[in-house]
Amino acid sequence: MQGYGVAAAAAAVLAGPMAHAQAQSTGQATTPARPTTPAPASSNAQRAAEPGTVSGITVTAQGNETRTSIDRRSYSLANDLQATAGSIGDALRNVPSVQVDLEGNLTLRGDANVTIMIDGKPSGMFRGESRATALQQLPADQFERVEVMTNPSAAIRPDGSGGVINLITKKGRGGGQTGSVRVAQGNEGRYNGGVSYAYNSKKIGFSADAGVWHDERDVTYLDERTRLYNNRFFDNRNLTDIRSRSDSRNARASLDYDKDDLTRFSGEIRLTTNENESTSLGVGAGLDNEGQLFNSATTEGLTQNRFSNGELSAGYRRKFSGDEHLFTFDVSQERTTRKFRAAYFTDATPALAGPYAQFYRTDDLDKTEAKAEYKRPVGEADRLVAGYNLEISRSDYDNYQFRGTEPLPRTADLRYTYRFKVDQQVHGLYGTYEHRMGDFGVLGGLRVELTELDADQLTDRVSGGNDYLMAYPSLHLQYRISDAQQVTASYSRRIQRPQLQDLNPARQFQDPFNYRQGNPGLKPQETDSYEAIWQYRKNGAFLLGTLYWRDSRNGVTDVTRDIGDGILLTRRENLTGSQAGGLELVANGRRGPKIFYSLSGNGYWTEVEGTTFGYTQTQSGWTYQGNFSVSWQVTAADQIQVNGFGRGKVFTPQGYQKPSGMVMVAYRHKFNKNWTGVVQVQDLFETMRQETVIDTPVLRARTKVDFASRAVFVSLRYSFGSGTNSRRPQQSMEEGPPAGGMGPF
């Protein structure tokens, strides 16, 4: 699809002045683990050999190991060929419990309320509308592991009713210099590339990486709806073709300095930018209940999105006696800016009073965060953790809309012109205590948070606020049955605070047929989560079975209604309640010396109940999701891998989403120790579709999205450097097991 006649006029309009405002983002922090100096004589490795200790074990299958501890599971990306030239969203599709569709929408066991962190700290790029873009275009090869916490302890911020996903970045290994250069070329003009470098000595650890990503995509949206309006039914059908191109750039650098064996200073800087431009052509028509045509329209459009996220952080760590007695302090400053511009021309019958429309929106979010944490062993078998979290977020949203009979001059449409500001502070105190008694271990914790929120709709001079104090307990019980088996039971209370933009009462333009609206009266969702886990490990095979149940109150979700003129308005609402529970199974292992596999499946029942717009509706039923990865090591230099995922029918408050899934395949060849090539195909059979159905007494609608989703990439990587283990490698958020064990199984 090429440009349209309106594109030149639209581009001129978009080049005009635009209101600018400042803002801040919201999030939470969890201290990332830091490399540590070698442990003293009473090391974790020695304790692991003691009788009755819940020892640390890594289940390994050709470098694609799965690690589990009392409150999390960790999956390596080292042997995922889709992560070689794909996005982090591509890599997450192969992680158990996680689902990511082609628009970048992520769920964890069917729950979209998930907190995504990088090295233990929430990032602004994964909040609100920015999350999907980041998941689709942030290179996966910058990350080493993925931690999944569906029932975290009280030491982790409670945000995200579905749980927490923590992305662990790659760090240098050993001493000396290491690095790599990667380039990838895809079909339809797609390409990406990246460089990484690391230097390690006994006192200094430095790592940096940078990447670029270019994507071009065709998408077709089919929107069919039947609505009850003024006691009559009307049918509308709109078909829109969109051609988009997107460019992302990211860079990161971190430095650790060990003043001595006990003291470390750290610093890191991150920057991510994205530019997206799309042209669209839509045609639509409406019929009344007698089959008579009452309107028709052709709409040409041009949209531009600009996104940037930058973060600067610093840390201090002081050990007192051994690796487990330490104090850490971390502080960070983050800024996220998003600018949206759009211009549309609509040729309609009957004619519109203002066929030319332009939209401008700027979202600025700033966040300051600080965390202090103290850990110490208590006796031979226990560990105490206590800490304080402070998060200060400030957000500022500007929105302007103009309509007219010509591209210029313009007349402001005051219905959609506003400025909205939100300030939020979250103070958190927490403590956890771990205790071991032979083969039995317990981890208990409590977190108390005070939230202070002030919102101000400057345009209409409407102000409000919401202050609340809440407690979040957690409890994990673990029992080692044998060297091969252990069981874990856990409980945690979690919260899903509304996104700051979800509090904005003004109507926000999405496209000519869809608007969104926030709700200043939203309450935070509270969730009680329960899990029972069985783990088995023997001869390189790993099995995991999890029974889980979630009970939520004041659930926040999208509710859609018709506001006339063929426009749907989606508003955020608190539901009466929702429940979900099911069984998840994970299996990793090998068949013979050359076949390696990873399988996961999740079957669950869900019920969503809500009272909105005058009627109560309950949706319930069973659904499933699962993924698989099978690798064949053909020769020492050649590997073939097939991945796939599927999802069943998903229930929503007003309807459901139809099943979807796809298959991916990749081939890797190692030319020598430095050079590696990979060929990969996404959506091999072109089965990825996304279809949403709304079925209510006053509105029935179907939205179908067809992606040009089959993508082929050819990539080449050059790696260099080697070194000795003069410096301990970067870990995950866990510094190691407490005295007496309770470490990863």
C-alpha cells in the first residue's frame, strides 16, 4: 500500500506546533542481584552438601536450563534460536506460563496485569501503550534469562495481579574482554542488528550493548457491529488496511567498581527510542434494521508515534560478614515521553461538517525511585530481609483535536482537548524471614504500602485524589521429599493499581471508529493468589506441576459501548469480581543424545462478572494455553529448532477472544568458534489471527485482525574474547540461598 492523496496535507499539518507537557511514570523497584566476591569457608556450595539441606540444583538441557527456587522459576534464553534475531516478545512466547500475541499483548496464565522488570527494576518502556511496542522491538539477544514469579514474596513489589516477569540482561563472563556483533536481514524490508562489549577485572566490571530494529508490516482490520440505538438496530462494517514502518534504537552501559572485597559501587544508563509511521485506508457502510443504507465513508489517514525512555541509576553495596550479610542502596531517575500525531480525511455520505481531523497527544512521565535493603543470616539456618521502597511519579498528558473543511486553518474540537496531571507517591516497608528445619523450609513476609495520589483535570478544573494504606502478606512452604522431588505451597496478596492514564476522564482518540476514556473513580484491584507445586528432577529430566487459584476484587478491565455515529467508546471499569484456577504442567529434558525438548500446558477455568451500563453479565468457562520447543542437534555445528504456541478461547466481561497460535522454525550453523549463522521463520503456516467478539444485549461486535505475520530472517553473528574466572558472573535477583539452604532446586 502506497501513500494517499491526503498524505501530503496530513504531513504538513503534523509538522505544525504541538503542545508540550511534562510528566512522570509509575512503577516499582526491586533490587537486582549484584555479582559477589567468592564466599567464605561456610559457602553455599558447602552447605548444599550437608545432610537435610534443600540444596541448589540446576536442571540443564543443552544450555537451556530451568532453575527454580522457593518463589520463582528462571528460564535460560541461551539456546533459544528465536532469540537470536527476534524480539524479546518472540523469546517470551517460548517461556512457560507466558503468552504474547503479534500485537505485543502479554498475559501470564491468562492475566494481562503483569509487571515487567529489567534486572529487578520496573521500566517505563513496559507501561501502558508502550509495552506492546517494546516487546515487539526490543532485541532478545540482550537478555540472558527470564524469571517468572507468579507468587512472589513480600520483598517484591505487589503490583501485577498476574505476577512478575524479570528480564536478566547479559553481563561479561570471566576476566578480560568479550563481545559480539550481529546483523539480521528479513523479508519485506525488515532488518535488525546489535553490538555488545564487556570488560572484567578483579575490581572493575563494565558491559555495554546497543541495537537497532526496523520493521515493516501490513495489517488488515475488519470491524463488524450491530448496535441498538434509539430502539432500532443498526449494522456497521468497516475494513481498514494499514501499512506501517517502525524504527527502534536502544543502548545500555553499566559499571561495577569493587573498592575492596566488601564494598561495591554501581551505575547504569539505558536509552530506548522508537519511531512509528503508518498510512491507512478504510471503507465502511451502515445499514438500518430494514436493510437501508444510512451512511458510508472512506477514510485516509497518516499517524506518527514517537517514544523515548531513558534511565540513570546508581547503587551501593556493603558486605559485613560473608555473602549473605549485606546492605544495599539503589536510586534511579527515569523519564518516558510519547508523542502521538494523526491526520485523517473522511469522505462520507451524508457529508461530515469537518472531514479533515487532526489529533495531537503528548505524554510525559517522570519517576524517581529509591530502595534500601538489609539482609543478614540468623543462626545457622535462617535469614532476615528488611527494606524500604520510595517511588515518586509525576505524569502530564496533553491532548488536542482539530476539525475543519480544509487541512488548514483548523478549529479546535473542545470535546477532545484537555490537559491532565497525576502525582503519585508510594512508600513501602517490608520484611521477610526464612527458616529451615531439616527438609522443611518456610519463607514468610509482610509488606505495608502507603499510596498518595493526586489527579487534576486542568481543562475542566476538576481535581481529586485517593490515599490508601494496605498490607500485603506472603507465605511460602517447601518440603524436600527426596533428592529428586520437592513440593511447595504458597500464598500472596497482590494489587493492580490503575495506570495513571487510566484515570483520565477525557475521551482519547484511537482511530476514527474507536475512542478510549479513563475513569477517575477507579479503585485498585486486589488479588489473593494460592499455589501448590510439585517438582521432579532425575537423569536430566525436569517435571513441574502447579495447581493455582486467583480470587480478585475490583478488577479493572475494558468495557465498550456505542456512542453513536458508528463510534465505539472503551472505558476502564471496576468489575464486581473474577476468579481463575487451573493446572499447569512443564517438562524439560532430552530423548537420546541429540533431541532436547521443552513442553508446557495450562488448562484453567475462569469467571468474570461485572455490572456496567445498567446490566450485569457473567462470562465463565474453561480454556487452555501451551507452548513447545524441540531442538535437534544434527551435528556438532548444526541445530534445528521448532517452536510453537497456542491459546484457546479467552473470556472477557463482554464476550471472548477466539483461539490463536503459530509455529516457528529455525536453523543454526556454527562455522567456527567465532562465526555463527541462523535462519528463522516466524508463523510458518500463517495461522496467527486475532479475533475478538462482543456479545451484549445492546451491542454485538466482531473485530478481526489479520497480520502479514510470516517473517523470514537470516542472521550472522561474530563473537570474540575469552577470559578467566577472575570475577563472579552476574546473577539473577537472588543473591544465593540463605544459611541452611532454601536455594534453587
